[in-house]
Amino acid sequence: MKRTFSSDEFDTNGDGVSNSNSQITDVAKKSRSEPALPSRVVHLRNIEANELEVVQLGLPFGRVTNFLNLRKKAQAFLEFDATDSAKQMVDYFTSVPAMRNGRQIFAQYSNHGELRTDPSNRTNQQAHVALAQATDLYETAQKGGPNCVLRVSIINLLFPVTIDVLYQIFSKFGTVLKIITFTKNDKFQALIQSKDPNGAAQAKLQLHGQNIYNGCCTLQIEYSKLHSLTVKFNNDKSRDYTNPTLPSGEGLAPQQQELERMHSNANLLSLQRSTSNDDYRYDYYTAAARGRPPSTSGTPSYDMQAGGSHLMSPLQAPSSTYNPGAGQPQYGHPYGSPHHQVPPMHGLPPGHAAAAAHMHAVHQQAQQQLQQQNPHMMPVQNGPVILVSNLNENMTTPESLFTLFGVYGDVHRVKILFNKKDSALIQFATPQQAAIAHQNLDHITMFGKQIKVSFSKHQFVQMPKDGAADMGLTKDFTNSPLHRFKKPGSKNYNNIHPPGSVLHLSNIPNETSEEEIRNIFSQYGTIKRFKFFEKDRKMALIEMETIEEAIAALINTHNYRLADSMHLRVSFSKSKL
């Protein structure tokens, strides 16, 4: 017997649902206690989302033909055009749980075979429009097209530029669908897919050559040869603004095979190929008869362009035309707010007043959190050079100072004073880095002596003249490969901690044993505790008896060669063992 929601169950009221709410409650209770047979209708529980977000949850798995959002009951129903699509969604949500506002969303088959909602109800009409809008945007994101993807390079990168900043800037000129960031040849770059070529063209015209921040972070924009971006993860490196079901990519090793299968399945939201666009013409009267929601874009073509490349990489954020989650936390991913906040955005000429105002608004929203989350971005009054005094003359070298002070910034030059060898000048890449080093290392004990760190009046450290006797007291580390903050967006920006007895070790070869590591570190003090990370044996924590011993161990073991091509990375940790 065909199972349906009858029109009596969903009649005209403020929610688009009739007064027979007890029937729905009974259905919900029953579905939790009795396993339902496979159905085209998926029942979502413990969900807090608007209409667009509900539809977006289902689109990656197939064609959504109807839906119902019972927000007061934290439940929703999605109807697919095929049972296989519903099965894909239920299976996926079982293996890769989705989080929303701190809630895990549960998906199961409904006890009903289809949804029959009242088409005259205003709420249902609005839901129908939301369904069409979300479907069109998702399909457009999948299809792509020529000149829809921009390749953005950022030169003179003095401050981190996050995906959130890029989104806010580029969405001024049209709907942004996907963003991927990466570093190539030591240059921070991004691929940004717009909904249509017009939006991409406007962004390129208005933003090319402009500075994101005052005097730095200059945008260089060109068209990419790619027609679309294929996204697997939503995180701080990549985003798909049309697909909230994507995971962040953390802790997914046991689930990776299932994830690959689900999001590479050609049958998911199957787009039929054709040489004629006539097959894809829709209006609000014929679409329902074809088992497919109407398109809002006129005549979408679902051909994947020949030769169009796709990148493997990956949100849900507001724009002028599509706003699925404004003011709402994201689906269990770490991008609900910017990781790095930013200094003032300037550099746009008067002719670009709208863009300048938009960038200024981004800055105003971001400035306060910048100083809290990323000390490398804080405003300072000092210069890039610090003076370190009361050093142990017999043990301190330019290399040891480079290693220790390099935990807090990229050290360019070190000079131990020729006539006062218990003092040294250290030049950092930026004044902010010098301030962080001063904050964390002033009055710490190094090699048995409590050092003092102060700011120098010098703006740079002078290298000795050719032929001058220096005894190796001055070293230039500007081009050292050991700089921790050279790469934009480096995780080291988020892992700056004051010296402590616990050290974080990384880049450990699989064949290296605990005993080998203990033997190395025991040369510099007493080891209290040690443990490998459970999910990643390439990382470990080791606790020394004192902070002074931990400092000595870091200086002597950072970049220690453990294998032919693997060198140990050591930093201070806030964790406890």
C-alpha cells in the first residue's frame, strides 16, 4: 500500500502544517522505535535549520522533489525522486555524522512514501521557492563554466589572508560558490568560483592590483583555466558554500573510503548529458511533472565542459542573492568565524568607493578578534630588533638564539656583541614578532642564566664588513628553511605558547621508537612523561623535569635528523601529560 502524508495532515496554518500535530508526533516517535522500510522520504531529527539549509543537506545525494521543515519540533522531511538517493543520505549520515548548532542530526527512512503538502499554503509556496533556489545554486556550482573561476595571487603578504576575508571581499561582486587556498612557490594563492562569469569579471576588474590591507597583501587576479572546483572538505583551507554535508577532514581516516564513495558517485544529483539545452528548460508548471524542482536560472546546461579540469578540495555563508546561514553557526566545521582577524583594509582608489566601503566594513568587524587570536597582527610601537642580555657566554651561539627565538617569529639576523658577549641583537621579520618574543622570553632561564629581553633602537642588524674579524658572532638567517612563519596560513600562527616543560614533537618517522626519542632528549634533562598521539604517530608530547631543561632540549633537538629526509620539529605545548 502506498504510504503518503495526506493533504489533511498538512493543511493551511502558520507553519504549513495542520492542527493534527499529534499525528506527526506519533509518526516521529514511531520512527524512532520501529525501523522503517526504505522510502523516498528521509526523516531528519534533532535539526535546527532554515528551509534553504534543510534542502542543502539533501542535494549532494540526489534530486530533492519536496521537503517539510518542522522547526518547532526540530525535525524535517526530505523527499527524493528515487529511493536510492534517500538510501545514500541515510547511509552517509550514519557513517559521517553531521553537526548543527552543537546538535548531531539523525537521518532515517520515514514511515511515509511521499510528502503531499498543500500547494495553496503560503509557507509551502515559500518552501518551494527555497527548494528551487538551493537546487539551482548547487547545480550551478557543480556545472561551472568558462571564466567562472578566478586565480588570485597575493603578493607582499605581511598579514594572513583567510578564506573568510576573501569571501567577504569577492561576494561584493556576486555569489561566491567555492574557494580553495594553497601555497605554491612560497606564494599564497586562491581559486575562487563565482556563480556566473559576470560576477567574476566584475571582481577581476574592480580588485586586480588593489591592496587588501594598507600597503600590503596586493591582489593579482587572472582567469583560471578551470571551469569548476571539486570540493571534498569544508575547513580553513577550502570551502563549498553550497554543500554543508562535507566534513572538515579531521579524524576521518576510518571514514575516508565511505566519504570518497559518497561524494564521487556520479549518480548523486545525476545531471543528464545532452547535446541540446532544450532538455533542461524548466518553468514552475512543467518542472513538478518531470519530478524535478523548477530552475530559477532559465536554461541551465549540465554538460561538464570538455577539457575542464577539477581540483580536489572545499561553506555556507551569506551573499547578496543567497543567504542560507546568515548569523548561524556552520555545520560542525571550524569556520563559523575567521581564524585570523585583520588590520585596516586600504589601497582602493576613490573610483572604487563601494569596494572600499565593503573592505572597511570587513576590517571593522574583524579588528578586535585579530588582536585576541593572532598576536602577529597586533599593533606595536617597537621595531623589529630586540636586545638580549645576561646570556651564558660559554654556551650561547647565534644558532641557539635563532632556534629559541625562532619559536615566536622568523629571525633574520643574530649578532652576539664582540665586546660584550653576554648580549646579543636579534632582528625579526616584523616588529610584531619581536614583541611576541619579548613577551614570552623575557626573564626565562637559558643555560643556567636568567636572560633579559628589551627592545632595541636599531631597525636592523648590521652584518660585518668584508674581511672584518667577527669570530662567527654575526649570522644571517634571512633565507633559512627553518623559519616557522614563512608560509601564509601556517598552523604555527595558532601554536604560539610561552616556554613550558611540555614539548610538542612532530615529523617523527614511523620506524622511530619511544626509546630512541627518550635517548635523544635525556641528554638535556630528566624526562617525566612521553606519549605518541593516538591518531598520528608522527607527533608526540614529551615532558621534561623543568622548563629550563625543556628550553635546552628544544634548542638542541629542533631539526634533529631522525631519518634520511625527516628532521624533528619541536615547539612548546600548552598540553598537559
